[in-house]
Amino acid sequence: MSITPTNLRIVSTLKKHSMASLIEKGLRIDGRKLNEYREITIIPNYIAKAEGSAYVKVGGTVVIAGLKVGVGTPFPDTPNDGVITVNAEFVPFASPTFEPGPPDENAIELARVIDRSIRELRVVDLSKLAIIPGEKVYILWLDIYVFDHDGNLLDSSMLAAMTTLLTAKIPKAVVKEEKNVELNKEEKIPLPINNKVVTVTVGKVNNKLIIDPTVDEEQILECKLAVSISEDGRIAGMQKMSTGVFTEDEVLEAVKLAKEASKTLFAKINEALSKVQ
């Protein structure tokens, strides 16, 4: 794609002024509080042919994630670990300004933040995905597709990715003669999971901080800080986006907001998982 998600469409000067003025008063144009998410819907196992998948809708933003599994060689520096690769794509019809083509720097950044969050907390126990240590391991491809963009792609994508991993079941590996490996798709095992992680994106408008910005609100943000958090409250990473500046106090406040808001996201994931048979 050749777009920058923070400049998705033209918002009138009057609307920008109205949004900023309301935020100064602790309100938002859609009636939410500054620290409140839009309505969240999570549907696990959304794609039957994937090893794991999830549909996520946050406000008007729609993301689908899916996991496919194969067998390959490990990285030389981690010969006894499986491999996970995260990719993201902004589907052209998700926004009038998304264009066909390879992922641009924004899709790559989104995938890298999610990938880094998963790795930092060792969300997937890759040490249990070695089939023949040093030679054959499971290869996981986690693909994320944005199907409708109404703001806050990162948080929505992380929800879809995490739910996908939590519900994934992978084919059992069978070692044949001469170390040939086959995947038995008739016998599946749960993906080994150590932790859960979500991201909470905090935006700055003048001297106010908000979470879960809509696509219109993103146009008045000075900058954004994405905070990745484990279910037990550990910080897995932070990614500053846009050109504005956070003061030290604002960073501390953003982390505090993110930790509190993450409870909502984990509750939504756990609620969705409780309905999985």
C-alpha cells in the first residue's frame, strides 16, 4: 500500500475544532470518555480452514487474522525453537485511499510492533515447536488483514492476533524415515501459549490523552504511543508514532491509562474464549 493511515481522509476544519474543543473538556464527539474504547466484538475461529483465526471489530474498524502452519528449518541462532512470522495487509477496499500493491511502511510497522510484543513476552512457547532439534521445526505464519479502517488499527490487529494464537490448534508432526516430517491434519494439538498480550494506543491532543482514536480523531493527534501489556501488567514494549512530543509525565500517564484500559481488552478476549467449544 502507498498510504499513510494518519492522513486517510479530509476532515473539515470545523469538525477538527469541535473534536479538539470537546476533548479539552474531557468529552468526545461520539459520546465516549477519553479513556473509553468503542464497542468491541471478537469472534474466534472465524476461518474454518486456518489453524487459528479471529474476527475483531472495534467501532467501525474490522480486522481478521489467521494462522497457517508448516515445517521448515530453524534460525541458526535459535536451532531448537520454532519460527513465527507476522504479516499485515491493508486491503484496498478498507479505505478509499488504500491502494493495491506491497505493504507500505505503515503495514510493516504494525506487523513489527505485534511481532515484537509476541516475542518479548514469549507469548508462544517456541521451544516446544522443535520437531527435530536443529533441523526441523514448526513454522507459523500469522497474517493480519484490515478490512475496514475506522481508526486504531494497531489495537484491533493485536486483539485479532492474540485471539488467533489462543485458539489455534496445529497438526501433529510425525517423523518418518530419513527424518522426513509430515503433518497429520487429522490429529491437532493446541499451540503452546505462555502469556497473553494486548496493545493500547494512547493519543495526545493538546494537553489531553485519549485511547482508541477514531479515524477522524487520528487527524488531530499530535502523536501516539502504543503500549504493549501482558495480562499480569508487564510492559512488553512501547512504540511512539507521529512527529509530536510526549513529556516524561505524559508518558507515565499514558502507561497508566494503557494498563487500566488493557483490562477491558483482556476481558473481551476471555469472554470470547469462554464461548469456544
